[in-house]
Amino acid sequence: SWTMIAKGDSVEDSMQRLFSSKPLPPTPWKGEKTGETWKINAGSNLAFSGLEIGGPIDPTKTPFLTVRLKANETAPVGLHLYGEDGSLGYFPLMESLAGVTEKGLDPSRAPMFQANGSFQTITLDISSISKPVTGIAVGADPRAPYLETNKRHGYTFEVTTPVASSTGSVTPFQPESKMPTLGRMTGALSDAQFAKLTGIGESGSLAQRIEAAMILQSAKHADAAVLLTKLIMSSSPMETDAAAKALAHQDTPDSWAALMQAGLTASFNHGRVAALKLVAKLKPELVKPAQVNTLMARPSWRLRRAGAQAIAASNSAQKAIFLLAVVDPDPRVRLAVSEAAPMSEYSERRLIWTAVNDPSQMVRASTYKRLIDANTGQVRTEALAGVKDESVTVRLQILEQMIQSAQPHYRPALQRAVIDRDPRVRAACLRAFAAQPDKTQAGEIQNTFTDNSEVVLLALTALAVAGKVDLPAAVVESLKNSAFEDIRAAAAKLKSGTN
């Protein structure tokens, strides 16, 4: 059986979907289906639609995949084939942007197709795939999320359910692609291949420069860092992102030095951010906090946040001093600092000030959640007092953390939180009591026995049903006769209670 699925992806999500070993889970697509025909509106962001199959296709036995396609305009659309371990390859249906794919297949040209509003049959040869196909997504070319020109408008097309067969006649390819096809390039490039790539990277269009950078994400050359250093200076975020990933793939001292330097001096902030993120993740030993700290006065909050995260990832013993000296006007930067600062007595004592005084609920909650398990006893005590924060959002987030961690030293804080004025907080507190390793004493939560809130009484009932508290008989009887039907149903499982 086939079920239509779809997801509108950001650039990062699209890359994760196509290039990671585990594709992103799809979300339901509310589209139109007539018989075996699906009408797909891909929207303005080249969102992915798709077909999820009920049983695997074995390309070694049924190497031909046939669909019928109708469109009024061509677009970089094709079939993404998935296996149990992720993406297996991409096969273009209308037009091709690139000559390489994510897993080494080389459908460098698209089949002959005329966008004239009539159905045309397209048969593809998928015999180059050796693993069973367990899913098929109809969506954009892997390169498409990088191309700004492809986001100007949406497109609509119709496609029939793909059919696999053991015999078939492959649809002829277009004589040439819209872009120069460089063929499948992995491993080390020859000087001649790299010379051709350099020509495209230096004088080609935006799409061609991105293609050159994408090829260097799977192929290598000793001089690649020179070309990529030029591309990462681009005003296009898509180009700088592709160039940064290609520099990381080269994995040479020169490429890493170029990437680190780009993080400090790239022409545009998005280039610096892309470079810093990759160095911090893959080569943190290259990050020098004193150098990166110069970025913390830049106007871009994204750059300052990337700088803070890079400093936190470094191997420097001084990184906490640099990080905790940051006084930033943007809460997103302060949040990055509070989340990434290495924990020590010095850090804990600095962060507790942030937890208590920061104007952002988001920052206070995140900091409290780290400090309620601090090693410094005084800091931990002050952090647990966060259950009385002025913001109900902060109080709830702290209690959710207490539900997840369920440490015995939370108990005094729970005894304070259970009398909170907000019923949502009281209910969350009872759930946190339920997560504690020891049973709750009736006296600790006595105020909830006569609570008027349904959510609180439900949490109280669940606590008793789980055997984590012994309720007085009168309370049990009250719950069984509650005005709320769901409470009566849950309380029916309770025994008579204690006297």
C-alpha cells in the first residue's frame, strides 16, 4: 500500500534528510489522490512530498521503476529512494541540477520530459542500487535547497504510483543537462578534473559554484582549500555553507586552517557562522578563545552565539573565564553561554546570578535546570529555590527537569512547589513526587487533597494509583465521587485508603 507523506524542510533539515544515515521522519500530507494519481503542490520552498511503500523493492530482481508524470513547467524534481539505513540515491524525473548524488550514484541527466500538461511515462533503471528500497520520496534535487532561485515560487505536478518490474524500456535521457556535468567524483581528483572544477567555481553562476563546492564534499584535491577559501567569502549563505562543509571534508591542515580563518574573517557573517560551527564540532582544538572572543562585539547575534559556542567547545582551560565574561544584550546569546559553560565551582557561582537575575525566562529556566544538580551545595540550594520564580513558565520547566532526573535532593523544593498558586505547577509538582525513588508522605501534599483544580486532582489520583502515596480514606472516597468523570474513572482503581 502507498501513503502520501510530506515535509517542508529548512536547508539544514533537507541536508539531514538526504545526506545523513537516518532520514528525518515525514509528517502527514493532506493532498489529493484520484485512483493511483497523486497531485503534489511542492510549495515555494521545494518541500518534500513522497510515497511510503508497504513492502520492499529488490532492485536486483525488479530493476525498472516506472511512473507517469504530468506538469506544466519543469522543476528539479526526482525520486529519492530510501532503505532501512537511509538514503540510497536520487533519480531526476524532469531536469537535473547536478552530476553527483549523495550516495555515489550518477544520474547526471534527466529523462526526456516535456512539461506540456499531459501525462508521460518515465521508466528508470535502478539496478545500480544493491539494497532493498523501503521508501520513495518525490521531491527536489539534493542540490535544490541551496539554490535561492528555486525558492521564488511553488510548482504543482501529478505523479502516479511507481511500479517496479523485472523488464522495461528505459526512457532516453536528455542530451545534456542545464549545468556542466562533471560526472561522479569521489576520492582524489586528477589535476585535469580539478582544473575544470576550478574554472566553474571561479567564473560560473551561483548554481555552478555551489555545485563545485558540493562535489568537493565527496571528492578531494590538494589545492581544494584555495578554491573553497574564495567560495566561502560569497554573499550567498547557500554557497558559504556548501564551501564550509567542503573545506571540512578535505581534512588537511591547510583546509582546517582556512576554515578557522574563515570563522574569524569571512566577508559575511553567515560565512563566519558556518565555519565556526564546523570547527567547533569537528576540530575544537583549533579554537583559540582569545581570538574568537573578538567576535563577541560584532552586531550579529548569530555570530556572537556561534562564537560563544565555539569558545565552549574549545580545549582551552581558560574558556570558562571568556564565556562567563560575556554580557550580551540578546537572550539567545546569553542562553548559549548558560547552556555551554563548563561546570565548575567558578562557573556555578557565576551562573547562579544569571539564573536569578536574567530578564529572559528562557535563560533563567535553562540555567536553573543545570544548577539544580550543581556540585556546589550553596549554589544547588539557591537553584532549587527557582521553583518560586516569578514566571510560571520557569517554574514549570524546572519541575519538568525534576521529573526527568528525579534526584532525592529535589524533595525540599517539591514541598515548596506543591503549594504554588498556579494549578499547573501544583500538578507538575505531584508528577515530580511520583518520579521520586521514595514514597510521598501524605503530609507533604496535604493541601492538594481538597484542591479544586481538575489537573491537580488527576495528578493526585495518578500518584496514588502508582502506589507512591497512601491517601486517607476520605480523600479516596472524594476522588471516587468527583464531579470530573475522568477523575472518577481513574480513582476506581484505588483501594479504600487509610484512616
